[in-house]
Amino acid sequence: MGLILLALIAIVAEILTWIFVGKLVGSAWYVFFWFIAAFFIGLNLLRSSSSHIMPQLQQMQLGGQMGNDPQVGKYLARCLSGVLLMIPGLLSDVVALILLIPGMHKLIQNVALSALQKRQQAMMNKMMGGMMGGNNAGAGSPFEDMMRQMQDMQRQQGSSQYQDSSIIDGEAREVTPDSKRIQSPKDRSSQDH
């Protein structure tokens, strides 16, 4: 209910801002044309930054770790700014421009990582609670050590400077093929004698 109320307040504020700025500049058509221009600017920002950020987001979703690329915050901020510019409204455009300030990039990256970690922890608690008949993983749980080890591994992966996912572990042994020789009809006839 609170989210719906917040969305309605934002819509009303956008409409009132549109009317006020339209009166201020002389015509609401100028504001309308700005919405069209902002839409295409936002679309361009979204397209250019999403190609850089998608591999990072997939890694983040699968492994729970954000890549070590320092440009992630920059591209994530550009993606969010692009989406906000595509939404018709002057207030959302102002928020989009604020997100493009370089100091906001690291903040956005930290917020995204924090939200991901909370989501992952909630998912693990729910999964472990379901395995224990509704009880959360508490004292005496056979899964408590496993959970602690998984969390320690995630922390270690997050603190390591390089993560090489191209290493394949396995065993190899030399195989000598049986040396069978193809015999010609001439060789066969000499063996028969």
C-alpha cells in the first residue's frame, strides 16, 4: 500500500511540475518536446551502458560477487539515469542528472551490492528454514557449519584481487594407441603361405 501511495504522489508531483514549468517558459509544448528529447537521450544512455554492465550483473547474480571492475558503478549509474530519462517527467530527469555526477557512482555500486547481499542472505535463510521444518538455521543445526563455510568462501572471493574462471581442474594420462596395421592384399597373401 505504501508503494502505491508513493507512486501516486510522484505522478501528481510530476504533473504539477510540468504545469508549473510550462507556465514559466510560456508553453507546455516546450516541456513536451523536452520529454521526447529526454526519452531518446535516456535510450542512448541505456543502450551504451547496458552492454558494459550486463556481464557484471550476471556474475553478481550467479556468484553473489560484484566484479572488480571500477567502471561498474559508472555504468550502473548511466543505466539508471537512462531509465529515469525515459520516464516522462521533469523531477525524474533531475534525479537522472544527479545520478550522472561522478561521486554518485560509487554510492550506487555500494547500494546495489548491499541489496544483493541482503537478498542472497534472505534466500539462504528461507532455504535453510525450509530444510529444517520451518526453523531458521540456529544452534545445533547440521547446516550451520555449511552456511558459515559458504559465507567465508564468499568473503574470500570478494577480497581476492583476481578471480580466474578459466582454470579447469582435471587429470590427464598418456594413452598409447594399439598399433594395428592395415594390411595390403599383398601382405595377406604372404601371411597365408
